[in-house]
Amino acid sequence: MSFGLGHGKPLVAGDVGIELLSLPPLPIAESVEAARVALGFDPRAWFIEPARRFEIEIGSGKGTFLLQQTELEPETNFLGIEWTSEFWVYAADRIRRRALPNVKLLRGDATEFLRSRVPDQIVSVIHLYFSDPWPKTRHHKRRVVQDHTLREFHRVLAPQGELRIVTDHDALWQWDLEHIDRARHLFERRAFERPSSAGEGELVGTNFERKFRREGRPFHAMTLVRL
Ligand SMILES: C[S@@+](CC[C@H](N)C(=O)[O-])C[C@H]1O[C@@H](n2cnc3c(N)ncnc32)[C@H](O)[C@@H]1O
């Protein structure tokens, strides 16, 4: 139980929340990839209807996109991944109170989770909205988009699966474009299509988008389709 963002009200992740650290350990193998295959883990088994379409949001923050979109898409299973405990428990508590059976929230590093626990070609969409820009050069390695993460996204995405990116941050956008250019054999760039839950004049309608919109910041957005 946590109080943090709950302003004195207890926050409970309940069975919406899952900790990366609580997952079955990887067996000893020559590489993480070999261990993942040997373990045979599949996160779709967390849902009541595991065969449904499966989407992942990296960096769900307070969970607003998940809450909005899942109500319009009850037939899709959504997994949010958030590494900050305070946001993770806040978002999981919101989802738990709405009793949404098709949303789970994992606490941990999304890139580590994808690499070590997600089988090939099972994800229809990866959502990456207002990812942390990590402006200092020595922190660039913490940015979600990297050459190796783009290869991982390509591996876990189903044929024609999509990576959807929105950011307000010019330098991060340039970084993303440079990396995506190097991965042009893996993805085709298309225009961003707003999810059905986006409000009037919004691209997605996350907390950060709403905050940055009030500050008058312009946004960049794209969809990458898996080749
Ligand atoms: C700037 S916030 C945006 C939150 C939300 N997407 C929004 O638009 O309101 C970025 C979030 O991504 C999370 N995050 C960054 N890198 C992550 C990673 N590798 N795995 C999981 N969460 C990550 C951060 O903790 C933070 O909550």
C-alpha cells in the first residue's frame, strides 16, 4: 500500500499491478535471448482472455491513456509498463477501482522486460508517449529509443504491428529520427493517427500532453509500421 500521489488516500495496485522482480527467474543460458526462449514465458497469460489483441504502453505515467483507451477497446488487452513506483501504484489503483479486466500494469524497465520476457511477434502496438528526454549527453543511453531497442520492438511486434511515438522535445525527436533512419529496413514511417480516445484537439490526451499543451509547446508524432 502507498499514499504518495493519493493525497492521503491509500493506493493499492491489487491484481492489476505486477512487479518485474516477482516474475519467474530466467534459467541459466548462454544469453538473455536464449534464457527467454527456454523460459517460454508469455505475458498474455496475465489476462482473462489471453488470445485477444495485445498492446503495450511504455512509460504509462499516471495511466490516463490506458484508462481512456481501454474503455473504447474492451476487446484489446493492454499492458502498461512504468518504472517509477509512485506512478505505477497510482495508475494501477485507478485501473483497479474501475475494475477494468483487460489492463495490467508492470513495474520495471520496459526495455529489460521486452528483451527478457516477451516472445516474438505477439504485440500489435507499442505506445511511447512523451518519453523522458534525458537531455544530458551522459544520460542519452537511458532514452527508450536506441538501435538495440528498435530491433527489440521489431522482434516483439506482429507483422504490420506499430510503434507510435509522440514527443514535445525537439532534441529527442531528432535522436529518434536518426535511430529510425538507421532502422529503415525494419520500419516504414507513416503519419500518426490519433487514438479514438484522444479529446478534441489532442494527439493522445496523456497527462504530459495536457500539461505541455497549456504551456503552448508544439509536438512531434509518427507511426512506425513493422516491415
Ligand atoms: C515524461 S513521463 C510521460 C508519462 C505519460 N506517457 C504521459 O504522457 O503523461 C515518462 C514516463 O516514462 C517512464 N519511463 C521512462 N523510461 C522507462 C522505461 N525504460 N521503462 C518503464 N518506464 C519508463 C518514467 O518513469 C515516466 O513516468
